[in-house]
Amino acid sequence: MDMKIGELAESADVTAKTIRYYESIGLLAEPARTASGYRDYDDAAGERLRFIRDAQATGLTLAEIQSVIEVKATGSNSCSHTQALLERHLDDLDGQITRLTAARSELAALAQRAAKLDPAACTDPNRCQVISSQDA
């Protein structure tokens, strides 16, 4: 069943602008054209768009998705390539969690410090005693 760009966009829950962009960067093949020049998409285009959307939801970038598509285009199994990409994203996410956990601990310590300070004792016109070092 062939579709026009608006129908494809609706079926894949993306915009027509997104489809044209994906075509421009090679994520989606240029479709056939009708005699009047309209893009004419097949079901495979819808499947590709849903794959792109699902891959983005995992955190993969468009460049990484393109690399998976390229591996598939060679006839190779892309699973190990995709697994390596996902593992790299997991490592990055674990690092972010570690940094965020440390930042949360620092903020919690500052909040506890703020609760114990006397606002009347904050006399420095340039600094807040909550954020100033404890030694100042």
C-alpha cells in the first residue's frame, strides 16, 4: 500500500518535515514519485521510520542509527554492533548517574547547612553564607 508523506508521517507518529530531513541525511531512502511529483512511500518506509523512532528512544543518535542501518545494508547481522552502541550508552549513563549522585550529596549537605545557619548572621554584601565555604 503506497502512501503520501502526510499519511506516512501520521502512521509513524512523526512530522513530514522529519521525513524530509531523514531523506536528506540518508536515513530514509528517497521514495518513488507519482506522475505529479508527490512522494510515494511503501510499507518499508513506515517500518524504517518506526525503527528510527524506537532506536532514538533507546538513546541512540541519528549517526549511530545510520551506522546500524549501514551494517544491515551490507547483509551483516547488526546485533553485535547495536549491542556495543547500547553498552557505550549504558557506560555513559552510569557515569552521569555517579556525577549526579555526587552533586545531589553536595546539595543536600548545603541544604542541611542552610537549615542550621542564622540568616541574621549573613552580613557579607557579596556572598551568601550558605554557599560560602565553612572556613570563610
